[in-house]
Amino acid sequence: MFGKLKNFFTNTPPAPVKPLFYDIVCPYCFAKFHHENVVFRAGHHREDDEAFHLQEDEKLNQYRAKFGLAPIDELEAWIEPSTIADENKLYSDNVLVGVSDRYSVVTRNRLCPECHNDLPVTAGKYPSNIISIVGATSVGKSVYITSLIRTLQRVTASNFEAACLPLNNSISRRFRDEYEIPLFESGNLFEATASTKRQEPFIFQFVFKNDDRAPLTLVFFDVAGEGMTQKDYLQLHASHIKNSAGILFLVDPIQIRAIREKMIYQMGENPGKIVGIADEPREVVISLFEDFISQQENSKTNIPTAVVLTKSDLLHALRSEDGEYIQSNSNVFRNVIHRGFLNLDEFENINGEIKRFLSKVDIPFVDAVDVYFKDTAYFAVSALGSNPVNQQVNGIISPIRVDEPFIWLMYKLGYIEGRQEQ
Ligand SMILES: Nc1nc2c(ncn2[C@@H]2O[C@H](COP(=O)(O)OP(=O)(O)OP(=O)(O)O)[C@@H](O)[C@H]2O)c(=O)[nH]1
Ligand SMILES: [Mg+2]
Ligand SMILES: [Zn+2]
């Protein structure tokens, strides 16, 4: 009663309270834990104290083995904060960031308690945001991740007064050597990602130049589409998808039965590689949801989900004046650049157009999405800008609207504003 009265007189809503700290989600293994439960890598080693010998770190090597990485022989010991007196713990912004060990050597090297990988310096001070990219085999996940990360680094970051940085050099090198150079410099497409190949996630930080704005830790996992309806494979990825802050759900137009024949016919003599019908988008949604997203909530999930139609360059084949499927002046073929904020007019146009299109050609899929996901929007991207011939990209790759679903997720997560063009 008093609260109501007070609000009535002052007429200002209570200011939102920023939490003092956040649970940490490990960007390597996706374990979620309290910031006081991290462990530390000792800042030195000693021959005369067994507890401080150089030693094998079993947890770290188990993690590395899972992703096919060579074990590391010897490392400094790891230290549990529970063995350290409170006065020897160091805090920054209410988050435990360091300890002084029994030799008064300070370490600020925080590790995940589950997998013993180094945590980002911002862990616990800001929310951790994992963005999952899912979709059936051959929808274009590997190509899209490459084109998206490259665009985030070269275009989106500067449009939002930010920088998009790999978390460390080994991620930077792996992204360049295995993804960016082969595709963008040599024009080669990728082999199908095998579900037996364990890949470490790509971790990037999207850091705003204005210090007051929280950085985003982005984790992209290049999952194998062939595993998307296999229970044991999904189990391996359960924690990363369940702990996601956003989902990019990719749909391949050539996999939609109602338009497949028409598109192949229109592509004429050189249609490129056309794979057989794989799992239908609806099957992927259902297995994704029932196998684990539902385990946390039992009804709809609140995780904002961008449904992304890939290979939008192929939709040229469906273009017509009467716009039975795609209008000839459709938004799909026009690259749109969002600067500083999400342009809500452009967003609403593409969202409306693609939702209508998918409702026409694959209503069971749209219905499944509506049933399971509370917060969705529809997009269309072309990671390559044109249809490759013989698994080779010709000429310069000019991606279309690739960062738009990501910008929408930043908007949904409260990092940027959305505005009408006026
Ligand atoms: N026309 C066109 N084709 C594309 C585009 N992106 C991908 N493709 C085609 O789709 C194929 C598969 O792309 P990938 O990125 O390897 O697919 P994926 O989803 O990673 O597949 P899995 O690894 O099997 O799950 C490529 O070899 C290209 O032929 C695009 O933007 N336009
Ligand atoms: Mg792949
Ligand atoms: Zn971990």
C-alpha cells in the first residue's frame, strides 16, 4: 500500500537493480557456476612443495581429448579458493578474481572448475551469452558462421562502435586457417561437418568502445547437421544449447518440399550441388526441443530464436511479378545495414515477409516453431551472395543481410536499441 502511494506521488518507476555479479557460463564446456566456485592456476611452481609441483592437469586434458587436442604435459598446480583464507582473496566489482597463495604469490588466472580452461577476464562481471547455431545437414551452418564472424569483425563492429575480437590466438588462428581463408580467399566450400569430429567452440568478444556498455561474449559452435536428430549427439551439445542466450535456427530453402522442384528446375543446367532431402526443419525443431530445451521449462522456451532462411540468393528462382512466393521487389535480395540501432522498419519488413513465405511453403514447420518458442523472428540471409558452381565460389563473396539476425539478438538481449527510421 505504502509502495503504491509512493509511486503514485513520485510517478517514477523503480530503477532496475543491476545484479552485483552474474553466474558464469564457461565458454568452453558450458558448465554454469557461481563466481566463488572458480579455481585458479598457481602463479609459480616449487620443487620443494608437492602441492606446487609442475603436474598434469587431468581435467584440462580430458577436455582437450574430447576435442581431439594433444594433452599438455606439465602445468602449474591449480588452487581451490576454499583452501584460501578470506583475507587472501581478491575481489573486483564484487567478483572473486584472484587469490594469494601460501607463499604470498598472487594469481589472477581463473579457471572453469569443470574443464580447467582459462575464463575470460570479464566472466562473472557481465552475463555470458552463448549463441547457438542449429539446423539440419547442409543448411549452410559452417558457411554462415564464417561469413557472420567475418562480417561482425569487419562491418558490424564498426557500425556499433565496437570491436569483435577472438578470445585468444589459437581461436584466431583456427578461424583464419580452417574457415576464413579457405572460403573467402580460396573460394572452397567445406566438407560436411562430421558428428564424430569434435570441435572446440569459436569464442569471440564483442566489446563496445564505450566502457559503460557491457561486452558480449559470443560462443559459436559449428555443430554437425547430421547429428541434429541423433539423441546422443544432441546430448553432447545439450548444455550449450540449453544455456544459450539466443538461438539461430537455420532453414534451407532447397530442403522445403513445396518449392524444391520448382527451384531446381529454375536453376537450369548448372544448379550446383543439390543434396537429397535430409531431416525436415520441423523434425529438427521437435527433436531439439523435446530432447533438451523442454527439460528445463516443460513448456515454451523464452530463449529468443531467430529463424534464418539461408541461401536467399536461390530465391531468385521463385521471384515473380504476382509474388506468388517472392515479390520481384522483395526485401530478401537487398543488403541492409543497421548502424547504431536495429532499424525496426527494415526488421519488421523482413520478419513479416519471411514468416508469410514460410507459412505458405511449410506451415507444419512454422506451427512447430510457434508451439515451442515464445520469442521468435524470421530472417533471410545469403552467406555467399550467389550460388556456388562445383563447390567453388566464383568472384567476390558479397554476403546479404548476414548480421541482421545477430543484431536482432543483441536488441533482444538489451545491448542495443531498436528505432523506427522516422
Ligand atoms: N547458394 C548458396 N549456397 C550456399 C550458401 N551457403 C551454403 N551454401 C551451399 O550449402 C552447402 C553446405 O553448406 P555448409 O555450410 O557446409 O553446411 P552445414 O550446415 O555446415 O552442413 P553440415 O556440416 O553437414 O551440417 C555448401 O557447400 C554450398 O553449396 C549460400 O549463401 N548460397
Ligand atoms: Mg558444417
Ligand atoms: Zn568449462
